[in-house]
Amino acid sequence: MGELAAEFLRRWEVHGGPPAAPPAAGPQDPDAGPAERASLAIDSSAARRELRWRPVLRFSEAVDLTAAWYAPWASDRPFDARAGMREQIETYQRLAAERYRARTGVGSAA
């Protein structure tokens, strides 16, 4: 979780999010957290094995797109949700197509 938080804060700043509050002082219990935390862990091995599913986005890309969505919303800048969604869907579709072609050779120029 620490890696996710650190990456999100880096991307948050890049996308102009307002300054984040400093972490709470004092020792942090690594086991403290919401009761449902254990159920939030996702194991995609069955989907990979049985469906040959592969994620489209790399970890850093997923975090970047998330920060890019929330940073303007949380700031004082104007935020056009429709345009933001359209842009992110187009980015995802472009990456999915590029990576599918790279992996399979389907759709590549002969």
C-alpha cells in the first residue's frame, strides 16, 4: 500500500493536485486499516490462466490516470468531467490496441 500511496502523491503533484495533508504523526500500525481490507486483494491468476486475460495498464499508468482524473477535480481549476472521461477512454483504447498488436502481431502492417 505504501508504494501505491507514494506513486499517487508523485503523480498528484505532476497533475497539479492541491497540496496533500502531511501524514499523521506517530508510529503507524501496518495491520491497521479498514475491516474489508483483506477482501480488497485481487488475484488475477485464474483470469490469466483460464481466459488468457492480461492487464492493459501498467501499475504506474493506472496510478497516473487516476491522479490525472482526481487532481483537477480537487483543485480550483475548471474540470470538464465529460472531456476527462473521453480522453481517458481514448488513452485506454489506444494502449489496449497497441499492446494487443505488439503481443499478437494481429493488425500489424505486413
